[in-house]
Amino acid sequence: MIEWIQRRRGLIAGIVAAILFAVWASSQYEPRVLASILLSGLTLGALYFLVTSGLSLIFGLMDVLNFAHGTLFMIGAYIGFTLYANPRLLLNTLPFVLAFVAGWLLARWLPFSSLPAGHRRPLWVVAVLVGVFAVWGFELAPLATTALSSGGRVPTEQAQAPVGIFIARTLGLAITGLIAGAAFVIGSEHARRPANRDLAWPLGLLALALIIAPLRLSAEGWILALDSNTRFLLALVAGAGGGAALGGLMEWSLIRPLYSRPIYQVLVTLGLVFVGTELVKGIWGPGGYFMELPAWFSRRGPSCPSPNLIAWLQDNCASIDVLGRPFPSYRIFIIALGIAMFIGIAVLLRYTRLGMIIRAGVQDGEMVQALGINVRRVFTLVFALGAGLAALGGVAAAPFLGISPGLGQEFQLQAFIAVVIGGMGSFTGAAMGALLVGLARAFGDQMVLTGIQLPWMSEAMTFSPSIARASTVLIMALVLLLRPAGLFGKKE
Amino acid sequence: MSDVLLEVDAIHTFIGQFHILEGVSLKVRAGSITALLGRNGAGKTTTLRSIMGLNPPRSGSIRLAGEPINGRPAYEIAQLGVGYVPEHRAIFRDLTVEENLRLAERKRGDLAKRSDFIMALFPDLKRFYRHPGGKLSGGQQQMLAIARALVADNRLLLIDEPSEGLAPIIVEQIVAALRQMAAETTILLVEQNFAMAAQLADEYYILDDGRSVQHGRMADLVHDHATIDKYLGAG
């Protein structure tokens, strides 16, 4: 018994602390206030979790501290918002991306790999020149501009490039991709292994690009004519997918060459924060956007707020009654999304072969390699997965917090704190850390609002707003004093 | 039986800036057990890691059944049929015994096919099939590490110090298992425990200061006390 207590003293201390805190909190606040603080904390915790889960997986598996994770969160918000409110930008750039990838894949199919290695550098130069020529004078910023109208943001009347020129640009990028792909293939391992020479992919992508090109104008109308709920779901998918693609590309192009130089990796991800932020400012402008709530979460009327969750399914009120206090229904959605992702990742880690490889790789990546598993490919996949989760969080946060180029930074910092609290590399730790940080923020905000009154005080003690933010750092310091590896971290 | 399965020719391997292997050459014949002997720090583990592609040699060549494999990534070398049982076992502590074995599958059904053979060699693994690897005893962990290399169809097994830190009775079990395995595969064995190596190996190579200095039939080495004292004696 005593031994059992000694072994679990961390757990027991945690439970005792939680009970003490619960007793204090319930004496301090009325139940309905407490309930809404807890729900606010869960909302923030769910958003933090979407960032910390990827951060922690990436660190655990590849020892990369990804400072750009918050930037991916922010870019996800922009991509989702763009699809939701003004798909023009996406429709006008997607064919370019598809054509480039198609050309790149086609290069593998053609017999470029036998070219002499000396052709490599000149080919890169040609690829860059052709690429610059193909997109010369193509402006993104006007495509991204929207105007405020009664129904929210709508695309401004902005002439798009005529179909002929647009298709010429698309083909130009396909050729760029082909040349760049050829330069990449020369002397590479593909020369030795003629794998995946499937023509269906490159030709299919190219065809898709050419089909979208003339349909850009009408497709924009179709998307905007969809009801807001469908557009919102599409925005979640597009944001997560776009973020995952960016994350995978980032790992493959910038992180992978630097696995033997970890300090450079940190610097590269840090640099990407600035590059990403400035790019977003360049395309969408430095100001912020407000994303409207979809119809599911925005109904107002005499029957609102919905008396409970079941009633909300029918009346779609903007808020739900929680113990006599209205609570925004969209935040409940964020909580549900966080829980769904937690379960999804847990199932992936626990029951799939990929999950098994990830868990094994966190412990000993070298041994996983020695069993015949291409760990590098798993790295790219996990990086994409983590980036996709962060971007999904960004889209989910957009209607709740608004969209601005600085959106990711606050999340980056708090997510790092959450990961450290939970223990680097532990998935459960990432979830618990996110939850703790979310709750701490929510209680901190409430304390700033109402102050604290302990039994012996004649009047409430008040705090400055920075305390809410500092509270998470205090928790981190406390946890690190007691458990240097974090709550769920392995001893180092 | 005299086909050469693995041929290592004058490899030089660096770890960081340290020149660890300064010309190691050896041949492993198909169907044999070859022991790699030498003092601590002679370069035995690095030789295995070089073959496996984990510390690729900077020069020299490594051929598996005539095909050059140096410079290839470790996972490709493994896929060519090389199994690796590293020093300190390196089992995945948070994964169950079953998951440890399943991870080593290269084709679906590998484990199902070899399961009976593996469980007959190491009955303990069956008992702890669903326990995390970290909960096993040292000997059981060693058995799991060896079993993991048997799941896929491997032509060559690189086994690093299987007796390290184990009780004599466990060592005996492992010797018996290795002897049974040798009937089906080829083994390159690094072993500090000379008595164990002498029991098992057909041939030996001795490494000293990163060079292969002597080789021959194990049966001859056992009586060659001068060589044993010179290269293998404690100190």
C-alpha cells in the first residue's frame, strides 16, 4: 500500500490539488458562473490541443521544435476564411499548384534520370526563369480583397485574368514543374528505382487544372451560393488540407536536409514565422478579418437560447442555456471538435500500423529504420498531420477570435507552455497540458474580471489582465519544479 | 555452403570526427555463424552498424550476395533481408511484445507464418504476448530483440552481444536458440563472452583498433592461447 502510494504520488498530488481547487472554486463562484468558466476553459483547451498535439508529435518523433506551428494555425485560418467568404483567390491559384505538381510528377515518368549530373544546376536556373515568366504580373492581393456588405464579406468586383492568359500561365507552370522535376530527378535515387511511374496522376492533375481554369468565375458563384453550413465544413476541410500540404512541403524541403543540424532547424522554423506572416500580409493585407458564424451557430429569436444541446440540434440558436446562463453554441462545437480529434488521433496511434510506427519511432527511430521502415516518409506524414491539425484549429478559431496575421503567435507561445507542462513528446501530455492551460486562462480571465475574495479578506483582491496570461507560466514553473520532464514526460 | 553472403572490403567509418574503423574486411559464408571478436572499443559494434547502414562507411565496399549495399539507407538494407539485433536490445518499451514483433513485418502475414517457430524458440514471449516490452526481464527483452529479427525473411542476422548482462542459464537458452536459427539463416555475431562465441561460431574475425587483424576457423582459435591472450585477454 505504502509502495503503491509512493509510486503514484504524482497522480495523488494531482488529484488532491484538483479537489482543493474545485472546492475553492465552488465556494468562490456560483455554479452557473463556474460552469461557464469551465466551458470557456475547455474551448480554449480544445484549440490549444489542436496546436499542441501536432507540436508534441513532431517533437517526439523527429526532435524538431517547430516554431512555425502557430503560423500554420494562422494560415489555416486564412485559407478556411478565403474559401468561406471569397473563394476567388483559391480558385485562381489552385490550377497553378496542380499544374506544377503535375509537371513535377511527369518528370519522373520521362527518362530524365539518365541525364548527366552537370545538367542539374542549369536546369534549376531554367526552371526558375520559366516559373517567374509564367507568373510575372499575376497579382494575388486584388483577388483576396473583399468588401463589407450586409451579408458579411463578399468579393469585390475585380477583373480576373482572361481564360487564354490564365491557361497559358497554367501551362507555363506545368513546364516549370517538369523542368524542376527533371533537375531534381537527375542523379537521385529515382534513377536507381523506377518506382511509381504511373501516368494517371500527373495527367489527371493537369486535366483538373485545365478544367478549373475556364470555370473559375462560375465556380466562385457556386461556392458562394452554397449555404453557410456547407461552406463552413468545406472551409474546415480546405484549411486542414492546405495546412497539411504546406506542412508536408515544409518538412520535405526545409526540415529534412537539416536533421543532422538541429540548431539550424530551429532557426529555419523561426524564420518561417516571419516569412509566413509577411506573405500573409502581402496577400490578404495587414488588417484583420471577421469570419461570420455559419447558420448552425447563429440563429437568434424568441426561442433562444436553446434550453439544451438536444434542442439546439433543432433550433440552431447562437447560444445554449447552461444553468440559466447563455453560452455560445459555437464554442461547444469547438470543444466537440477538440474531443473528436483527440479520440481520432488516439485511435490512430493505438490501432493502426502508422500509429505503431510513430510510437516506436518516438522511442527509437533508428531501430525502426533497421526493421526496414522508411522513417523519413513517416516524418513527412506526421509533419503534415500535425500541420493539418494546427490549420484545422485555425479555421475553427477564426469565427471565434477573428483572423489577423498575428493570430498564431499567442497560440504558439501558450502551446509551447502546454507541451512543456504535459511533457515533450507525450500525446496524453499534450492533451492534458492544453486542457490545463485553457482552464488556467479561463479562470485567470474570470479573476481579472471579479477579483478573488478569500474568507479573511474584507474586499476582493483584484488583478491586472496580464495575470491571466502569466498564470500559465506559473503553472509551468510549478510543474517543472515537481516533475522536470513534465506531467507525462519520460525521465530523461 | 561456401558461397559468400556478405563481403566487407576495407571499410573506413567515422563517427563525428573520430576515425573508428580503419580498414575492416571480412567475409561471411552463407549458412555459417561468424563471430566478430575483439576488445572493448575495437570497432565491433561500429562494423555491424556500418553494414546495417546506420553509420555508413566513408570508403570501402559492402556487398550482400554480390550486390553493393554501402551508401544505401538502413531501411533499404533491411528490406534486402538483413536483420539487426542491436547492443542493449533496443526493444520498444511502450509497445507490447506483439506490437514489437508486428512492427518487424515487411509483408502482411510474416508474423503469422513465423509465429510458431518463434514461440517454440522463446516460449516466454507467448506468455507475455500482450505485455509492454519494458516490463520484460533483461533475458526476455533479449529474446524479443532476437525474435524481432526473425519475423521477416532475413538472409543475414547481425547480432550484437546477446549475452550481455544475462544470467548463465539465460545465456544457455539463447545459445540453444541461435544454434537452431543457424540451420535456416546466416549470422554475424559480436560477442564478448568468448566461451559462448566458441560454442557457436564456425569462423571468427578479430578486430583490433578498428582493423581486422586475424581470421580463421573457430576450432583452431580455441587452442591458440597466444592469439587469445594478445587480442582478447582482459585489459
